[in-house]
Amino acid sequence: MEDFEDNEFDGPIKKFMYVNRKAPYGTVYALEGLEVVLITAAFDQDVCLVFVDDGVFQIKKDQETTGINMKNFSPTYRALEGYDVEKIYVEKESLESRGFSEDDLVIPVEILSSAEISELMDAQDVIVTF
Amino acid sequence: MALLHTVNKSPFERNVISDCLRLAKDGSAILLIEDGVYAALEGTSASDEITRRNGSIKFFALGPDIEARGLSEKSLIEGLTLVDYSGFVDLVEEYSSVQSWL
Amino acid sequence: MKFGILVNEGPFTHQASDSAYQFTKAAIGKGHEIVRVFFYHDGVNNSNKLADPPSDDRNVVKLWSDLAAEHGVELIVCVAAAMRRGINDDLLAAGFKISGLGQLVEAGIIGDRLVTFGD
């Protein structure tokens, strides 16, 4: 992970939503997306993380990546709480359509309906999708 | 607060537009850009999903991307508005935030 | 209005960088301010001065460099993504600078809108 810069920024607090839609390992977006989330938290912004569509696969338990020779970064999701990123939401429909449940996930999350996620998106100042 | 959503993938390659429509609130707008403009075509296997939300969501497509793909003479979904890059900028200004469906 | 632009893909393989460029140009034309253009993921490859596309096609790297020169647009390449992909200061085209992810977050904070172009 990148070293955090000194936060000399003394500006407003905005609502940042990071939308994760992609599975891990097949592409880099999940890993590099997570780095942005951590940096944003270091800037004391109001961060929430949303997992929809294949993004729910990012937080699946029991990832073992030795065979594909890639870094298993799923433990990093557990570090989010330490960075005050506690608003972590998963879309119910995305989870269920993939045959998953909350028990499959590596961290505690709040499960929201599509309508609730919609409302949440509408309330954001900045939305970044990886 | 209403969002502008952008979709840049053809509905026949990757069904991002479906995912977007599932989460786009009434009153929001969807702008089709790049390969996403194929979703603007009328009478395809993908068009019903879009026309169902006509009236509650405003649909736009980027004109230069339509022309680039030779779709100017084709019928587009009723009610969809073409914009150029300036129009794209205006939409971003008009709506409270942008959600790019990547 | 102040715009932040995020470019997630490299030149040529995806249209993302072209779309971002056209959008940025249009925004400038309408009198808007560009806080910065931030290049992440493979987007860092937009800064590679060694790009040498055929002369009858656009040179995406040069388009960005020219935009920076003409309008003072800040082009920031993420250091972590750049290091992963072998982009360093020696390879940077004119107008590009390597810096941290904080620059992206800051663009989101001080800008009125952040627009992402990617895959």
C-alpha cells in the first residue's frame, strides 16, 4: 500500500461513495480501488463503500491466492474499520443473485435493498466507481 | 439531488445498462457514451428495458459517438436526446453528481 | 464550475482517455475550471512520452500535453499506479507530473464535480 501523505488539508468534509462493481484478481480495479478508499479516510472525509454486482465477490471469505501468484488483499478490508471506514454496504440483490449470503463475507456489512442503495447514491457529493 | 449516470458499454457485450437501471432513481438521467450508445438503438433486444423507464428517467446519448459508429441514420429510442461534448458538460453541471458505470 | 477528471485507462486500448480529453476541452471552452486531470490504473500510460502512434491518427499523449501547455491543465499521474507499470519521471511527457492519490481525493473535495472515464 502507498504511504499516506501528510494531511495538511483543512477543507470541507464531503460525502464520498466508492462503488465496487468488479470481481477481484481478474482485473486490478478492486485492489487499486481499495487504496483510494484508505487515502480518502486519511483526509477525514465521510466515506462509504458500496459493493454491487460482481463487487460483492471482493469481500468473499477464504480467498487463497498462492496458486495464481497474486497478493491476497482481502485482509485489507478488515483494516477499514481502523481507518474509520465503517459505512460498508452490500446490495441484497447482487448478493442473492450470486447465491451468496452475509455468512460468505469476510467483514460485517450492512445489507441494503436496491432502492436503499439508490437513495444513498443520491445523497453523495462524490461518487467514484472502480 | 438527482444523479447523472454514464454508461459506456454496449448492452450486448456487457449488461451494465441493466445494472444502472436497477439503481437509477426516477428523476435521474442516463447518458450513453462510447460503446454505450448502442443501447440507444430502437427495436433491439435491449431497448425494452430502457423504454420502460422513459418518462421517469431522461435518456441522452453522445452524438459524436453515435456518428462514429455509423448509427446516425438508425432509429433511436423515442424520447432520447442527442448531446455533443458541450452538452455532456452541461449535463454534469445540471445534475448533482456523476456516477460512471464502469 | 470546477471539474476534477479521473482517467482510469491507457491511451488507444480504450476510448476513455479520448472521451476524457474531449470532455475536458469542452469544459474549458465553456469557461469552467479544471482542478486537475488524475490518471489512475492503466491511465498512467497516458503520460508515456515514448508513445509513437501512426501519423494519420491522433497522438493521445501529445493531446494531453498540448492541453496542459495551452490551458495550464494539471495532469497528475498516480505514483503507486505508475511504479507498478514502470512509469517514472524520465518517461513523462510534457505537462505530466507524478504525485500521490491524495491529489485525486483533493480534486473530489475542492471540485464541484468529479467525472470518471474508464472501462
